[in-house]
Amino acid sequence: MKTKRILIGISLLALGLLAGRFLLPTASNAKPDAHAETHKAKEAPMIWTCSMHPQIQQPAPGDCPICGMDLIPLTNDSNEDAGPRELSMSESSKALADIQTSPVVREHPTHSVRLVGQLARAENKVKSLTARFPARIESLAVDAVGIPVEQGQTLAQVYSPELLSAQRELLAAHQRAPEGRFTQAAHEKLLQWDLQSEQIATMLANGSAEETFELRSPIDGVVVAKNVNQGDYVKTGQTLYTIVDLSELWLELEAYESDLPWLKIGQPVEFTTQANAGQTFQGDVQFIEPEINSKTRTVPVRVLVPNPENRLKPGMFARATVKAMHHGEGTPLLVPASAVLRTGQRAVVYVEVPNQERPTYEGREITLGSKAGDQFIVHSGLEEGDQVVTNGAFKIDSALQIQAKPSMMSIQSDNQAAAANMNESWLDLIAPYLQLQNALAQDDLEASKQALKDMMSVAGHSGEAAKLIHTMLAAESLDAIRRPHFETLSKHIIKAAEAHPYQLTTPLYKMHCPMVYPDHGADWLQDNDKLLNPYFGAMMLHCGEETVEIKK
């Protein structure tokens, strides 16, 4: 009986387990709880987009196929309580965007001012030997330029009746009264005629006048000009020789206005020349011109350079560096240059907001001073210790635009916008512009796109130039790039080049083709005068004419 009860219990247990299998919810048909829903949402794939071209969406990070800028994550993790100029993000989004910050510091910056110039003769080391009395050149001891001479060395033998008469006057006065006033007057006259004291002493010792007179070099140097030949008759005041002492030279440099705060008299200067590769020379700033050259908009700076071994020659080109330290009133604030977003005349930075639960960044407009290496002096807008975004600032600005918040880069007054149209920053685009012009003339679409990408890397992704370049990049054919966009781009760059020719490193040639548009044609720039038409390419490669050369 006991055994029978045990068997019945086991059977009932088995039936209960079987029933439970069908009655209890399983993992496949159970309703998910809130935690599971949250986990599933976190596993949703990340979408990456371009702030300038939001139609581009990719499942992985990379570059925009249109403009080449970095894609940013398309997430909705921002804090809705953040202000209109603020962006709040999660730690994971911060890591994906590679946001990096650096502190604003207060210290005296150092800056390397790079200048170019040319070596020249030191004007105070140039001596001209002129005729102090009428004479005839009997013979030349130095009969060519370029010959080094020493002080007192004979340059030429001359004959002069006036000099012969003056010697006899001295002899006669000396015989009567060696210390008399007539003797002193005759002696002084010969000294004024460039006779050396030892020449006069020799004549008095011999007691007879010399028929010919030796012209001697007044300094050590090199003869750089010879204006007489043997047998010439010379008049009083005529230049016979020009001699230059090359033991010291002047290095004449050109400094831009922005360099002036870093330059002062007495600063050491290091420079190199092509003729002395691998060797560095030194000098000191001796003079800074008090006026700016109205044509070049530069300030001449003169450096005194020792040249004891004569390795340096007047006329050599030189590249100089002045390592300067800021010496203004007080210790300035410094911000890394990589943190500054510049648009026209404005400068903005993104600053990390302290004491926030999530990484939060706000945009600020700041006032900049001079640039010192990889830093800017800040006059207003920041405080010491502020953490500014040095990497990822443009991504933050782009994210604000995607969230329909105002971009710090797009806030411009009417006056600033008008000034931006004439901003000389268009000149920064000249090198890739010339590449684009050549690529269009060669009917090369791929090279044209590459030139536009190079241009965009200079212009950035905001402002009128960036907008125009983005539009050209989106074009699918050469004709779509050429008309009207290349003409619009050319107008801006031509206008900037004509307004600021002193900024040009090489001459530019303005070309015109009347066939581009029947009513007015179109212009473009080239770096040479061999006309290559970018509007028609091979179809009409040499159609047009040169209208003007733009140069410093």
C-alpha cells in the first residue's frame, strides 16, 4: 500500500510539471519589462551625419562624401534644459566626438616672428675717394672693382701742379719757421687734400716736393666702383673710387603691422641664407622705420650683422626669425589657437560649463589680441582657468545647428557681414583656386573636386566662401562648377587681390573671355600669362585675353 501511494504521488508531480510548461509564460512569448525595453533601446544602431549636408547618413563614422568634413553622431541625448547657446551631451557622445579641452592660462607668451629680407652694404661703412684738387691720373695700382684693399694701400699715382705748388709753400714756410703759423696753415691744407701725415713728414725730411702723389685707401674694404682710367684728367670733387668695408652688413627685413608688437631695438635676430645651407647667422635689430610703407603695408626693419669672415654678401636673400616675448602691461590671458573659431571679424570659443551632471558646453564671443605661436592673447570674454574646447569645437557648433539652435558661427551684424565680403581671407584661397582653374581648363572633374576640397580645408565650413565651395562640391559636372559658381568665386578672389596686392607672393594675371556670357563675358586669374580658359576647356582653350597684371 505504501509503495502504491508513492507511485501515485510521482505521477501527479509529473502531470503538474507538464501542465506548468504550457500554462506559464515562456521567454519567447512573455511581455518584456521596462528594463528590457531600455536595454533594447540602447542597442539601437548609431547614425552618423554631416552638419552641412544632413541628407548624408551612415551607420559608421567617417568623412562626408560631398565635403569631406568629419561626420558627427546623430543622437538625441541633449539636455532640453540647456540654454540656446549650450549643448549638453552624454559621456559616450563626448567620447565619440573626441571633445578635448584645455585651460585658459595667464602668462607672458613667446612668439617667433618670421621675416624675409635681403643683405645690403652698411651705409656707414661706405667711403668715396674724391679728387680734392685738379689732377691727371699717371697710373692705377687698383684698376678693377672687386679688389680687396687695406687702409693706406696705394690706389693710384696722380700729378697735379696745384699739389706741387702747395708742397713748395710748406717747404718754404718750414725753412723759415718750422713752428710758425704759415707752416701750420700749409700743413693743414695738405691734410685737407687727403695727404697722409707720414707722406708730409717724408717730404719735409727729404726737403723736396714730390712730382707725383699717391692716392691711398682710407679704410679696409673692397673696391666696388672705379670711375677713372690711366691718363684721365679729374676735377675737384670728382669721385675716383668707392670702397666698402664688408666686415659689417645690414639685413633689411620687411615686417607686417601685426609683427610690430613683437619687435624692438636691440633684439637678437637669427637668419639663414641659401648660399650657406645649414649655417645660422646672428645680428641685432638696429632700426625700425617709424612709418609704414603705403604700397607694401610693411615696416622696414634693419639688422646689424657682423661679417668677419666675409661669408655673407650684399644682395643675398635671407630668412630671419625673431624670438620675442610679450612685454605689455600686466600678464595677459592666453587661449590655444585651436580653440578659436573665426568668422569674419568675430572670434568664438566653446567653454565647458563647470559643475554639471553631464558634459555641457556654451559658446562665447571673445576679443582677441596678437597671435603668439599656437596661442592668442585674449582681451575679453574669458577668465583664467576656463576650460575651452580645443578639439571638437566645430562638431559642437554643428550639433547645435542640427538641434535647430543658433550657431555661434552664424551670428553676424550687418556691418560685419558686409566687411566679410571684402575680407582679405579670400586671398588664402588663391593656391587651391589656381589648381581649380587649371583643372577646369584640362576638363578634369576629379582634379577639380580635389582642388575644391583643398580650398574647403582652408575656408572651413562657415561663411560665404564655405557656402559657395560646398555648392560647387555638390555639382555633378564640370559645367555645373563653371557657370555660374566659378565666375562668382573668381569675382571674390579678383576683388580681394586687387584690394590687397601687397599680400601676393607672386604676380597674378587677370584674364577675360567675352564668350562665357554674351552680355558681359567672365574673368578669372592665372599665375602665368599663358591663357588657359577654364570655362570651355579644350573646346575653346585659348579663347580670351589678358587684361591686367596684379602684383605688389
